[in-house]
Amino acid sequence: MRVLQVVAYYPPHLGGLERHVEGLSRKLAEAGHEVTVYTANVPKLKPEEVVDGVEVRRFRCLASPLGNPLTPGLLGKLLENDRFDVVHTHVHYHMCSNLTVLSNVFRRRPLVLTCHGLELGYRGWKRALELVYNRTVGWWTFRSADEVIALTPTLAGMVEQLGARRDRTVVVPGWIEPVSAGVRADPAGFRAAYGLAGKKLVVFAGRLLPAKGLSCLIDAARQCQSGPTVAIIGDEAPGYAGCKESLVQQVKRLKLEKQVLFLGRFTREDLEAAYEAADLFVLPSLGEGLPVSVLEAMSHGKCALGTDVVGIRDVIRDGWNGALVEARNPAALARRIDALLGDDGMRARLGAQARRDVEQNYTPPAVLGKMLDVYRQACERRRSGRG
């Protein structure tokens, strides 16, 4: 099968979406399918190259307002090229998906759209713009897809309210590669490098976005009685300039410079070392699609504490394989961090179950099979004239 993946950003750009599409593309190529990726040239690299058997075509990005790369050259390429059996685009509010849908008015190819999440964390005029978009261009984008993939059951119900047809919406989770504890990782080296030996360590990994709830985590760090060190791993996403500086200023106001560390962007190996070194992983988001960072931490056998919001509650079951706490509630988050850091046995039990759940539900073989079924269904819908 000849598959085109269309995505706003692709590795080496970091993020859960990027890793999801990269993993899917690589596994499809390994299974013998011909895979091409169209994406923005952020960061600037060769316009065309083959990576792990996947042809990657990067288009010039004029700007990234609100984290949305503007790549007008993409439309011409989509209109020009008709050699694909199925086109799979990601994130309904990215321009690349809008352009893909527009090109399909003329090309009429089997089209699959994956929704990776709906919570952007906007307020004020940005939130108003988001609502208008979802009722117009966003609705049209969902409505135009032959198949819509939601990463969780909760998300599936939400996209149907935004225009996705119920009989064309299916749940297919993302996956991660399970790891063996300690392999390719040096947790002691990580702790030594940042002066963390002997300290209780709370780790966050992800892009620095308003929707990630990091302001709440910083407030919680101030209220924690256990005095943990909070390591924030990741950097700003394009279009969100100033987000990191705002968080840094909050840390300074609260005099938490020695307790809250901004470690920046990590390599894959260093990130695995951070997961291994962590006593507790925390994701205080306002909403997620399928939180890759949580799955990664769980695959390392770590207890994950998340907010009780869309996406996270689909992965973490409170008291079974992790812990949940109310979103936007620093005091509650601080109390739960203290309770978990104070009970080594509970963290070990929850982390062990977390790893088992990831190995059972979020591994490549089962997920790839479901994805190919969706592709075949989209192709059949087009052939039968039901597109």
C-alpha cells in the first residue's frame, strides 16, 4: 500500500505527535508498505530525504502562528501528486490538514484524519477564535474525512460533536516501543549531571504549552511538604514564544530556583535516563489526546500522576496503574505528590502495573493491524462511492 502521512511537524522536531507519526511511518515501511511524509521544514533540514525507509518531504514554513505552521507549497504538491492509495493527515486544526482536505476536493483520494487531542488551553480572544474555527473550517475538515481516528474512547465522542460522522469514527490508540529497565539509560549519570543524588525527583517531559498545566505544577512544588526537585524537560513549541519565560519568572517569584529545574530539550537516550531516574512522573495537563510521555514513563515501570482530564484518564486508572488529581488545583496536586513520594511500596506497585498495561495495550503489532484495517475501510468507501 502507498501511504502518505501529512503532519505539521516531524522528527527531529520533538513532541508526542511527531513520535506517533514517526513510529507509525517506520512500522508501515518495515511491513513492506511505501510511506511518504509531507511536513514543515522545522527545524530546517534537507527538503527531501529518506529516513528509516520513509521518504520525508519538508516544505518551507513562512510562520507558525499559534503553533500552526504555514506551508503554502504543500497544497501544490498535494494537487500535483496522485500516486497514493491512502492519505492520512493528523490534527484537524493544523493548516496541513485543511490543505489536505481542500486538495481532496479535486483528487478524491481515500482520506484518514487522526485527532490527537482537543484541549489547546486558550483563553480570551484565542479561545473565541478556536470556537469559531471548530464550527466552520474544523467541522468541514472532520466531515470530509472517509475515516476519523480518535486515540481514546472519550475523544471519539468529542470529535463526533465537532463534525465527525459516527459511522466513520474509530478508536485506534498510539503506541510506544516497550523498554527494558536500565537498557540504553544511565539514571545515576543523569542524577549526577544535575546534582540530584539523594533527592526526591519529580519529572515532567513535554512541550512547554499553556495546556500542559505547568504553572499549576510550579505552584504545587511550593506547597509540597516533601521538598521534591521538579525537573521540567522540554522546550517551547513554535508559536508559543514567551511561555517558558513566563514559567521561569513564576519560579523566581516563588523563590524556587533550586527546586524547579528547566532542563531543556533532551535526546532520546537522555530522556530514557530521566525516566529511569524519576521517583514520580507528573503530567498536570488541562487535556490530552493520548499522552505519549505518560506511556513512556509507565513503560519504564514508573508511577505516573496525571490530571483527571480527557486523554489522561483513558490511560491512568487511579489506584490501579497510577494516580489522578483534579486539574488546575495546585493544593490537591501537592498533597498527592507528597503522599506518593512518601510511600515507596505504593509507587512500586502502581509502576509495575503501569508497565504491564503498556506492554499489553500499547505495543506496535496490535495497533498497526487496526490502522491498516482503517486504511482498507477508507479505500473501500471510496471504491464503493460512499466517500
